[in-house]
Amino acid sequence: MILSEQVGLITGGASGIGKHLVESLSGSLRALHVIDKNVGALDEIATANPALHTHTCDLTDFEAVQNTVRAAFESDAPPTVLINNAGMIHSEPLINLMSPDDRKHSLDNWHRTIDVNLNTVFYMTLCFADAMLQRRLKGVVISISSITACGNAGQSAYAAAKAGVNAMTVTWAKELGVMGIRAAAIAPGFINTPSTNSALSEGHIKHIKKNTPLNRLGDVEDVAGAVRFIIENDFFNGRVIEIDGGIRI
Amino acid sequence: MQADHQEKLSQLLSESFSATLSELQDSQVLMEMEQWDSLSHMQFITTLEGEFGFELTGDEIANMQSLGDVKKIIEARSQPTS
């Protein structure tokens, strides 16, 4: 696919890696729809780049997702590339021995993490694929996964959600490929973002860098490069690209 | 239905659903065929488009329920335009 002819639709595009992807991709794509639930952050990026199509939406609300995707497809720039970026990291051990009163992983946190990281990807892709097939458009679904999808201590819910994203990616590649819609995922390792730096201590980041063969955190542009590759390579389908500097968790 | 269209459709049904055109009634609902599943249906649609040289709309795909519907669409789409 020719990058400059595509219209993107990115979730969670007003902050973190999503915001950088918006900044990096908006100049290369024909148009870009940005979905986020944070109205203030969305207004900020819209002010900085008035060409963006912005949509406020809580992705855990299926009806809201349906309405937002419909609005994007009924605009003068119907999308052909979906980037499922929205999500939230949650770390919590299965059993917390240090918390004798309630040692078990919170069920609320489990459901919330699955909802935000897995269900939203399903909702978005469901509505996007339906609209694409109805219009007979060809395109690609790119989901941002994580290297924790293979299992990571202290992240039962997050790892399970991301493993689910990988499984759905392979499934969609098989189901939708024949109709010209590809599916792929990107599994970033530790990327240098404000959220990584606030979630992890300085000592932990030092430890990660030491265990990464390239001795550094990833840059958000490394992820943007993978997005471009997936869009442009028409034979790339059903695979997960790991952007992790070679670290193994 | 033209003989060459008949032949192409027969071939497609055989490849997609292991079915023979002569054994099927126009009222045959595609979803009720023994070898039907959603993937073989998509494959059938894209192969049909390739063989007959047109692209179906989303609505045409949704309305293509029976073998008779398929034949009608092929005939309609194959009419020479003036």
C-alpha cells in the first residue's frame, strides 16, 4: 500500500506512544483520524494539527465505538488503516504475599485490564472490518501488542490481554486476508516514553538497559517505523513484529 | 444462463463447496450447503469476482443468499453496457 494514499484511524492517539505515532504518521498519510477519551489532550493535538480528524470515545463502550467508526467512514476521508494503540499497563502479582488481608489479584483490576487492552481491540476491529467489507475497501489492521504477551511475572492480566491481541491478529489475518484486509501486530519492548519513566524506577530502567543487547530503551520512532513497514508491505500478514532491542523477558 | 457462465459457476462451486451445479436447485441456500463455512464463502466471492471480472458491492454480497441470487447477479453484471 502506498503510504501517502492511506487514511489512518488510531486509538489512544492523544498521549504516549499514540501521540508520537500521530505526529510521526500524520505527514505521511493522506489523512488521520484520532480517537481518544481524553477531551483535553485531544483538543491539544487538534489545535497543533488542525488537519487531524479527532473523535472523543470511550472504547470500552461498544455503542460509542460503533458510532465513532461510522462517523469516520462517513467523513470525506474513510480510513483504510486501523491502528489499535489504546491500552493501559497494569502490574499486579497473582498472589501478593505482602498483603495478608487480601492476597489475591483484584478481580476488578483483572476485568478492567482485559476490557481496556483486549475488548477494545476486538470492538474497534469488528466495526472497522465490517465497514471495510461493506465498502469493499482493502487495508490493514495494526494492533500494538507487547513483548509481555509471552508471559511476564507480575502481569497476569496485561500479558493475557496482549496474548489475546496476538491470537486475534493471526485469526483476522486468516479470515480477512482473502478480502484484501491484512492484520499484523507490533510488540514493543521497553520504549522511552513518559509513562515508562514514571512507571519504572531509575534502577529498574538501568537493569532493563543492561539486559537489552542494544543497551538502551527503544525510541517511539522505532515503533512508528514498524507501522510504516506494515502498511507498505502488502505481503506482511498475520505476524507480530517485536521491537525490543533483543531483550528476552 | 449462458453456457460459459454455467461452466465457470460450476467450477467455482466445485472448488469452494465441493458441489456440482447440476445437483443444485436455484433455491439452494449457500449457507446450508454441507461444505459451506464463512471462509469458503469469502473465497467463493473473491474467486467469482476474479473469474467474471467484476467486484461485488457489500450489499450484493449480503443479498447473495441462494444459488439463484448468485446467477441473477452474474447475469446482471455481465450485461454489456451501452
